[in-house]
Amino acid sequence: MRIALHRTARSILTGLQLKGADTIRMAKKGESFQTVEIPAEYMDGVDRTQSFASQQRANFTHQRIGCSQFVDAILENRPVAPNFYDGWKAQ
């Protein structure tokens, strides 16, 4: 699966593989794409040799990211950022 994000000054492409490491390629406006490393703190506790699905399960059980942060904020009755207003502004 590939995901592409394009902004005025730069673009990011990801290639999500079913097994092995994912890739992220980034390019500034007018330059060619370069492969960049996924920061280690985003993959802490994740066995990168496992399937993509296993890596994602590990991310959600070892790291406080995405839906996990949202649910924790609700349970702890505290605000979370970005919030729904931030999402609306981005649209």
C-alpha cells in the first residue's frame, strides 16, 4: 500500500510492506525524493522483522499513539491535541 501527502513545500511517500521495514521518502519542492529513516522512538518495542499487521499491533500495545491516546484522554477526562476543532480547521 502506498500513501502520498503533498504540500506546497514538500511531499512525503510511504510504502507499507506486508513483511519487513516500511519506507518513507521525502522531497522538498524542486528536489528528488530521498529515503528517510523512521525515528526509533516511533518503533520502540516493535520487532521490525514481523508482518506489517504484527508491527501495528505492537505499536498500539507498546506505545501511546493514535486511538490509544484518544481513549486514555477520555478515561482521564483531559483534553487531547489535535482536537476535533483542529481537524475541522485542517479540512
